[in-house]
Amino acid sequence: MLAWEDTYGHTVARGVGFVGTISGEVSMRRCTRCTTPESYPGVTFDEEGVCSLCSAVTEVRTGGLGLDALGERIRSLGRGGPYDCLIPLSGGKDSTYILYSAVHDLGLVPLAVNYDSGSQSEEGRANVANACDALGVRLVIVRPDPDIQRKMLREILEISRELGCYTRTCTSCELMLRNSTVRVAREHNVPVVLWGSASAESVEEQEYEDYRYGRSVRAVLASKLQTLRRLRLTPAKVARLLPHIFRYTILSVRQRIQMKVPLSCVLNPYGFMPFPESDPTIIHYFDYTSWEPGENTQLLEEKLGWRHPPGRDSRFDCLLYAFVEHRQLKLTGISDSGAIDCSFVRQGKMTKEEALERERATRERVVDECQALVDELGVKRLPIDLPS
């Protein structure tokens, strides 16, 4: 097996038996079982061309506790007011399905909370409103200061210009979602939050553990330093980056103060907010039942009039996700949603051919989507494109 280092410093192993390429890319060999490319960081392949991520899967991850057990646990925690639980709702299929299941399958009275950073898609907003109307669920919408949010995005894009690839354009949205959810639950005396993240949509187990339980400051800094090493920044580039990083940090602290984020997270503007241990109790819906993307999507369309853009039924609810897709394509050779689709292929919930077609569509549209966002924010166009 041969190994080499690609443009971004990833060590890549090349074996035999790879199949599958996507139009518009350099002939890139992919796993014979899923669609993981040879450029994916740390991946290796056996003699049959099966990637190490597929080989590491010993059993399909499912939530085996059952919905009856979920309902019993929620009710055992009691009610402090008119609501059994609070559900964060983005308009995507995961959170919308959880809201439907809470009302239809569990007979609960939920309160929904939507965090709209200002970059929520029109489809996402419509799905949120339609689901709450159809199910008779009260909705609370939380929004940050739009001026600060836009300034943060502009600084992120200027940082991206120097790095040569889009960086973390989510601008603390995950932290803000968690903080808003906890705040609304406490304000309305709701004892339980029904959360929607699923390990089935994580490429690696550690990735999901980090998402669920948070990462230490040391781990966050180590990850950022590793990325900077991959991008091989010169001293001149670092000097040009520092003013943008400084302004972004100040804006992030201001936003967190305005949004009443816990002091520990205000003082660590690049940190990750862990879930509270209680008040409210966080219950992960997919610990109790598995996610069936095809079946559940069809159900939402029929029962709630749920809609998505053509060919995209995942992660369309936030426009900034285009930057995440582009970044992952450039750094790893596969989009973020493509890596998640690989996980579904390993679980038998999607065919490799379906995953390749979805990845092809992502690659064809993502550059234009990113440029449209850059133009809308009034930032000079970035010379960032995908490798041919």
C-alpha cells in the first residue's frame, strides 16, 4: 500500500480495488462499500478497497430502548407547567419528525423553540410554521442581534479569504441554539428537552461524543492548530489574519453577553457549550428509536406538508451550511452531507449509488450557493473554488 501527502497535509493511503468517481473532480478512487474518497484524512483501505471507516463498523447503531420507554421517562419527570417537553425545531427533517412523534406517537404537549440566526432558509421557516400549525404546538422564536451576526459573518469570510478555504461560518449557532433552548425551558418551567442529534448521522463515534458532551478548551485549540498546520500558513498570512480574528472574537463575546450565555462560555468565545445535567433534563430522542430517513421523510411530507429543495432533504434549513459543505469538499474530498450519507450506506439505509448521486449534486451547486451568500453579505468575492 502506497502513501503520500496531499495539498493540505493529510496522509493518504492508496490501495487497490477502488471504484467510483464524481464528474467535475480529479479521478478519485473511492471505497468499494461506501463513497469515502482516498483523500479523506486518516482513511486507509484493505486489499478489497474497503475503507477503514467501513471496517470499523461492527454493528449498526440503533436506538433500542423504544418509544414507550421514552414516554414513561418524560412523564416520570413531571410537569412544571402546561408543557411536557421542549423541542428545538429547525424545519429540517430530524427535528420536525421528533415534534410529530412527540404529539402523534407519545401524546405529549410540547413547546417548540426555533433559533433563527438570520440565515435560516425560507423552506426551513415555512416547515417550522406549518408543523406547529398542523400539530397545534406553541412556538417561541429566538433571534440574535442581526447587525452583530452579519459583522461576525463578514469577519469569518475575510478570515476564509486568507486561509484559502471557508472556515467555521456557523458563528456559534450550535452554542446559541443550546443556550436558547435551556433559557426558554427554564422561563416556561419545562422540565425536559427532547433533543434530536443522532449518532447514526455522525461519521465517527468520537465526533458524536464531542458533539454530545462538548470538548475541552485544550481540545478546541488543538483542533484549530491542526487545521492551521494543514493549511500551511505563512507568517505574512498569520499577520493579516490577526485583526480579523480579534474583531470576530470581540463580536462573539458581545453576542454571547447579549444572549445571556453562561459566563464560562462568554470567557471562552471558541468553546462549546455542554448540555446541562439537569434543569432541564436533556433526553436524546434517538437513544430510544432509530432514524429511518426515507420512511420518515415521506411521512412528514404526507402528514405535515413538509417540503425541501429538489434533491436535498437534509441540512437545507440553514443557508450557511453551503460553506460547511464547500470546506469539507476542499479539505477532505467529500462534502459534510456526503460523509453522513456514507454512514447511512454502512447502515444499509442508503445505496452507494444514491450517495454518489447526492454527492455529485452537492458538488455541482455548492460554489454558486457560497458565492450568492458572499454577495448578499456585501463582501468582495473570494477566490475560493473547488479543486478541478
